[in-house]
Amino acid sequence: MNQFVHMADYRQHRRNTYFTRHELGQILNVYSRRVATGEWRDYAIDHDGVTAIFSIFRHTHETPLFAIAKCNRGPQRPVEYVLFNGPRKLKHAGTLAEVLEMFDRKLKLVP
């Protein structure tokens, strides 16, 4: 006859990845300093099951200048933070502070 199947037993149990309040505080601290100097003007926060992304824009209608991603690849692998400039990966680290240090560096003009 009919056999009942519990769909919850067959669904994948995905862990949602979000930025914590402390992490958002760190990111917004860097972001607010750059807004004050007029370099950045807008941001967006996106997430799917395994990645949370904070995108930084110079103008609202452009592609993001930078994207800070928090990647959670599973319980056996640690959380990883990655800084992107377009499709290029600029830095990846195990802590958000290491990734945000990239914005504190003094940039030099290369002849």
C-alpha cells in the first residue's frame, strides 16, 4: 500500500552563513572611513547557504569595487574570509581582521 516518506530525512541540512554583529561592526568601521573620504558610496550584503558577501561600490549603478566573502565549507573545514576585486582574489585568510588589513595599507603609485 502507501508508504509515508518524511521529506526532512532526505533534504540536505545546509548551514546558513551570515556575518555576525561583531564582523559587520569591523567591516562597517572600514567602510565608514572610506565613505568619509569620498572613495566609496554604497554597499550590499548577499548570502546563500555557504557564503555571505559584503560588496562595496563607488557608485550605485556600477559593479562592486571590492567584495568581502565569508565562506563556510562544512563542519570539518574552518570558515574562510576572501577579499575580491572583481574576479581577482586579493587575499584569503582565516580571520576577518587579516582581510581588512588590506584596506589599511598605504597605496603607492607605480611608475
